[in-house]
Amino acid sequence: MNYQVCIDIGGTFTDCLVSETENSGRISIFKSPTTPGNFEEGFINVLKVAAESYHQNFIEFIRQIKLIIHGSTVSTNALVERKVAKTGLILNSGHRHILVLREGPRKGAFEWKLNYPDPYIPEWLTFTVDGRIDARGNELVNLNETDVRNAIFSLQRRRVESIAVGLLWSVVNPKHELRVREIINEEWPDINVTLSHEINPLPSEYKRIIAATIDASINPIISRYIAKIVSKLKEVGFQGDLLMANCVGGMMPTQEMIRRPIYSVMSGPTLAPMAALSLTNEPDVIVGDMGGTTFDVSALRDHQLIVTPDSKIHDDSLGIPKVDVRSIGAGGGSLASVDDGGLLIVGPQSAGAVPGPACFDKGNEEPTVTDANVVLGLIDPDYFLGGQFKLRKELAEQAIKKIADRLNISTIEAAYAIYTTSNHNMVAAIEDITIREGINPRESYFVCGGGGTACHIAEMVEILGLTKYMIPCFMAGLSAFGGLISDLRWETSRALQTDHRHFKYDQVNELLTLLHKEADAFLAGARVEPEMRQYEYAFFGRYEYQSWEIEVAFETPVEGINTDDLENLVDRFHEMHERIYSIRNPDDLVEFTRWRVRAIGKRKNQDDWRSFYLKPHAGELVPKSHRPVYVHQGKSGNMVSLPVYEISSFGSGAKITHPSIIESETYTAYLRPGHHAEVDQHGNLLVEVH
């Protein structure tokens, strides 16, 4: 047997999907508690759970794994908690406050009093050097190497672990940045150095330099983490390949991730929209992934990933483009409380993996969303994770009663208040990512991800006005499934500004050729066969005097861009601008600011899951039990005895057209009145709202 495995570490559970590449493409899902502080232990633990399920010796199981894909939250957690490596920053003289001033973002009209946020790198770790390159790449002032050496000595005394270098117009002429690195290597050979023009070649100083500082600050953390994972796998005899998920919707070899660790930030959640790309052909898709700590929402527009250049970490931009995934504190472990004004609040604080919800019986006594679902009858406390993890309903009720007493309502009403408040929080996040990206949520298709989403989706789609949604068979490990079917992805870009009236044909074509060679070199280094290599092209454009660019994909001609091709590029820009902002200005000057080539390495066996089919369902559907579930309609609700079905007893074509609970070992789905479900040939539940 040969296996391919994807392991995704979440806030509460670590997911492991195993694909049997030589057994009809069957995929199995396994879960194990996440181990904060020692994520590599949870990584190995979930592999042991899989080996036990296959009734194999652990070492023998490991040796049959040909590929492991890993999505991690290590870098994201480090940034969110600000537990990063001490990092020094070297800038040009006179520009010490780039990270202080940022981009001068506009705030809300009524936010008239704000505490100015601290810069990502404090000023006492920021040093400047004389030297200047202009916007055309000319050297106006020679680099002062004495300033560079003085800065290095000061950073040595401050015991920094990494150094970022961001000099003006290095994207046009990197001469000074390269020389600074040479000097650092002479004076301090063991220190990590990140150059801004290499990590994020943008003309925007802030985005380029913040990306360099973030990359530098997490480099030691990611390097140590990958080394621990590799060492653990080596100990148990793993001889296959290890790939890391990145934030552009694919994977990278470990050595490439160590070289550019910023691409690991928010990498796990980007695999969920990759899964949706494979699961459905719908043009506009919403992907909601509710885990233990957060609810991650993303979208497909015209069946394409949405990439954003403006993702945030606290008050700072990430700097690099990434698949647009928005996260809010609305997971199963999100804590509920009542503020001094009597308002119910759910999240963003979470009980996390330790101690977890009150019903986990690990010391937490505060109510969470999972506790509410247990009290409402949505989750069977004796069948959580297929019965492997018993929950205590009485502890959930005791925790919820605190909210009930504060609000002067019954325990069941308090549980529903927590449930529906969480739903509205998630709906707000969905509306934000769809409407702002030119997507009508009512006309979109919803793909559920995460262990908790199927308990909540029925009410959420009614609030949003959606008419159809999917509950995938691997919903509880949707991101891990996305890793199994994803490609190797990497991208490279350069700034080259021109406009459609004075288009620089020769320079643009020369740049695209260079970017193509860099993309091809990445795929060659990752051992991707030539016939498995693909390339996607895009430019970033704007109307004259606009501050922000939008990304527009295009197909590059073999002979290069000519006058006819330019007309097509301009038309594509107008169409995308109208799609996002609802307006187009065909008479305005279109400016091209940056060009990008994405390298895609297709993998063998990544579509094997399509060869696994369920047998057609025969006979009537028989519920395994009935249980009371709180059903709310109109302005009131009550406990109703609903049939409970086991999804593993369904064949393809099985239909349910009445309110019910559908259980699997890894998720529970709640069908409200008017929600009609049918099982497709791969075991996914396709639901229509009548």
C-alpha cells in the first residue's frame, strides 16, 4: 500500500487525511487533540491514530507513506501573540519611521480618538544608513559602509536573532541591499538576513519593508519548527517527501519554506478554498470553515481563487499577496459572556484545545458554542468523534446557566442565544468578504468546512438568503483535503510601471520572460516533471490617480504582448474593475504597476479520490435513533424529537426531505424544515433550501 497524507494543525484538533493511492482512491479522516507548545507531538500522535485504524504497526505504516503535506498555524500564532524572534531593521537615512507611519490608512468617520499603534519593529532596533538609489535605479549617493557596520555592531549588542533590510527603490536597483547583506555576512555570518526586494518586490516602501521584517522575525521560528518535524519523522523511519502548505493556495518544499517563511503565515486556511475548487464547478462559492478557535471564510469568484494584497496582522499589513481568507473568533471553543450593559457576547476569546469547552471536563467552567450545541441537542455527548471523546452534558448546562441567570431566561433559551449570536457573527464575516469582492451571497454556493459548520449552516443560509449548500464527506478536515488535492504553487513578481497609451512592449515582454524562467527554476528545483508544469500570468493595474491596484489574470502569448493583446488586457481590467467596484471608466488611462507569474506543479494521484464511488442507495432510510433538538422558527422555539441518521449507512442518491440530524464520526449536520439533502456519488451531502 502507498499512502499520501495531509496533516492540518488546528486550534483544538489536529486533522489527518490519508489517501490510499493504490486502493481506488479511498480517503479516511482521523483526529487527535492539538498539543500547544509541542505541535510536533500532535503531528506524530495523529499518525499513530491513523496507523491503529488501519491495524498496522506504526513504523510499518510510516514507511508506506510516500508524501506528507503539512498545514501549520505556528507562524500565524507567533504573529498573533507577538511571540516572534527579536529582529533588527536597517533603513535609509531620513526614513526611519516607515513602519511607524505605515500607509496612513483612513479610519472610520466616527473613530475620532485612537491610540496610535506601535510599529512592528521598535525604533530602538531600527537603524539607518546613508546611501540613495532613485526611482530610475540611478545611484545618487554611495552606500556608507561605515554606517552599515555600526548598525550591525549595535544590533549585535542588542542580541537580535534576525535582520531585515529595506532600502528605497531596491526593486529597481538592488545594489545597496545586496552589499548590506555581504557586509552582514562578513561581520556576523550566522545571523539570518532578509532583503526586501527579494521577499516582496513592490515599489510601495511600507508593504515591501513590512513583509521583509515579518519574514525575518519568523524565520528562526519556522526553521526550528520544520527541523523538529523533520527530526521526528526521521526518528520513526519516514522516507517520503514532506511539503508545506503556503498562503497562495498550494505547497512548497521545506527548504523553500525556510527560505521564505512569510509564505507560511495563514497557510492552513488557504487550503479550504482549494478543496472547494475541486469539489464543485459552481462559479461563485463561499467557503466557511468553523474550527475550535476561529471561523475562516473565503470565496471563489468565477471559480477562481481571490488573492488579496491587503491582509492584516493586528495593525500591520502582511505585505505579500495571499489567498483572501478572513478569520473571526467564532469557533466551537468561543467563550460566551454578558457585558455590564446586559449584552451577550460570543468570542473572540476561546477556550482553545486546553482546557477546551466546559463539556470536555478539563477544567473550564465558562460556556462556549460547543456547550450550547450540546444543550440544544445538536451534538450527542456520547457520539462526539464517533464516541471516542465523551462529553458531559451536565457541565455544559451548568456553564450555560451562568448566561441564563444574567439574562433572566431559561437555560435552553440562553443556549440558543449563544448559538444564533455565533451564527450572526459568522454571517457578518461572510457578507464582508463577498460583497466587497463583487459577489452576491444570495447567488453563491456554500461549501462547509470544519467540524462545527454543519451544526450552524442551516440557520446561516436562511439569514443570508442562500438556496443551496454542500456538506462534504471530509468537511471536518476540509483544509487537509485541500492539501491532498493541491498543487505545488509559488509566484514571483516585479514592478514595472507603464500605461496603455505609452506601453513599454519590449520591457514588459523581457520582464515576463525573466519571471517565467524564475518560476520554471522553482518547479525544476521541486523535481516537477516538465509535462506537469503550468504557469499563470497576471498584472496589477489601476486607473490614473487611483491609490490601489487590482489583480487581473491574462494569458500571455508565446511571441509576447503586441498591440492586439494590449487591447485585451485593457478590456480585462475594465471588466474586473466593474466586477469589484460596480463601475468602469473606459476613457480613463489604465496604468500597469506590477507583473506576476505563478508556478504550478501538478502532482500525480491528486485526483484519485474521484475514482471512489458510493454504491447506489437501496431501500428506505432508517434512523438509528430519535432525540430532542431545539427547533426555532419565527419568534419562538421548542424541543422537537428528530430522527438521527448515520451518514455511513447512506448510498449515493439517498434523500432526506424532513428536519433531521445526520451524524458521522467527525461532524453532525442539522437539517432545518425545508432543507432537502441528497447524497452524491462521493458521499457529499448536497442540500437545497425550499
